[in-house]
Amino acid sequence: MRVIYSEKHKLRDAKTELHGGILVKPFEGPFRAEWILEAVRQAGFADVVAPEEHGLETALMVHGADYLEFLRTCWDRWSAQGFPGEAIPTAFAYRRSRNRVPNNIDGAVGYYANSVETAISKGTYEAAISSMDVALSGADWLNAGNRFAFSLCRPPGHHAGIDLFGGYCFINNAAVAAQRLLDHGAKKVAILDVDFHHGNGTQDITYNRGDIFFASLHGDPVDAFPYFLGYADETGEGDGEGLNANYPMPAGTTWEVWAAALADALQRIEAYGAEAIVVSLGVDTFEQDPISFFKLKSPDYIRMGEMIAATGLPILTVMEGGYGVPEIGLNVANVLKGLEA
């Protein structure tokens, strides 16, 4: 198991998050990657390497060029405007509004945001690019003929859509990695999202595509962020018809129920003929996670890895969510143990 990790994730260190009507210290911070890296190393995964730089070629096949340019320039434009805090949207392109990008950075932030909890701070773009490179380097490891890689991405990516950021996500690492696999010989790739929250950004990117099967196991959006995508009747459109599988589940979901959904998703991935799986790994399904409501326990993550590995396919695991408790490191390490068991 090769582990790819970048110290540049620390450049993303926002100080504010809108939660419960007040600004709080973000649930997503540098400590997450540090906890995970320490636990993974303690579990015996010692092949830890820095990513190679890849540029934007692959990202431009997944995200809009205007959006990536917005991310690159947002902090400088925000600072130049004289705003004293971090960039948080205050207005949105709502229903029946004009869908145009404002010149004013305050408006542009709202145009490109899909939620308001995620502030853009100094260093966010640089960290997001490095996180993307971590994912792409993992894809390169699979392209070289290896079976497993763990890309310890931070910031995460699965809420980032074609031209939208939010949910702590800016560049969709899993989708960019899947594109890299396709560009290097794969005909069909699956993205399996096991984060508690629906991968709305990934669905946005893959919904009309025939070369990526997307499956997401998550909290029912009637009760859980991101609320506006993730229902079971969203099955894909055009070339992607039938290639989008959502498994919304209620509060209190235990391993037995969750594992049955995973088994069905894996069966569909195999029937699709995927040549590799990119796993969007969130461990916020853990029973003690502070912003989620599933009830998985630490040993369940070993079984999760074992089930995914039983497909026999090459597997790139890309880090997504998991918050607030040190056990996120143990749970990630358990998934990797299960993959290699």
C-alpha cells in the first residue's frame, strides 16, 4: 500500500466556519491529516511519499476553466477588496435569478459556492492543488500496475462540482483521479463514495458520463447535508443513465444495514465492468462523529476494506471526511488493513 501525503495541506487553515448560526473553529482542519498519517504509520504502512506535481491538464477535463481561475485568484481579490475576514458567500444565484458571474469578488464567491460553511482563506488554492496532486499521484501508482494506493488528500473533494465549491471541498480529487485512470488506458472506472455525506460534487461531474459509474452511500438528504442531491431516484442522464446509484439511509444506521448497501453497490460496479475503483473514503460514518448520524464502529472499517478488496480490482482510496475525534486515524488505518487482508 503506497501512501501519498503532502505537507502543503497545512496551507489550508481556515479560522472560521458558519455552524449553527455562529462562526466556529472549522471541523475540517490540519489536525485531521496529522491524526490519519500518524495512525496509518503506526499500523505499519510505511511507504509514505510526497506527490508529484501534475499541473491543471486533468483538472480542466473535470472542472470549468473559469472556476479554477476563480479559486486561484479568490483570496487575492478578496484581500484587495479590503474585507477583514475570510471569504464567505453572502449572495447566491438563486431560482429565477440571472445566472451571470459578478465582477465583484463578494458576488463571485456566491456564484461559485454550493454552501456557506466553507470559507476560502489564504493558502486554500495552493493546498487544494497539492491535494489534487496527491490524488493524481495515487492514480499514477495504479497506472504503473500496482493494486492499492492511499491518497491522503486534504482538503477533501467530493462536494466540489464542475464549477462549485463547498462542504470543505474545492477540487474534486476522486473525479480528477478517475479521469487520470481513464486517460491512461481504462475504459470504465467506478467511484465508490462511502463518506457519510452524499458526494454531490462527484454526481454533478459524472451524471451524464458513460465511462464512470458513481455509487454513494450516505445519510438521507432529507435530514443530512448537502440536502439537495443524493436521492435514490437520481440514476444518471444521457450516456450516464443507470450509472448513478444513491443509497440514502436514515439516522442510526448500523453496520448491518450499511454493509447491505455496500454489497449492492459493489455488485453493480462489477456488473458495470469497472477496471478500477476510486474510493471516496469518509470515516464520518463513525458512531462518535460530531456532525453525522450513522453508527459504524471501528472494527467495521476492516470489514469495509475487505468487502471492497474482494472485487479483485485495483483500488485507489482518496481521503474525504471524518471529523473531531482521534479515532478517524484508527478507522482509516482499519480500512487499509481490510484492503490488504
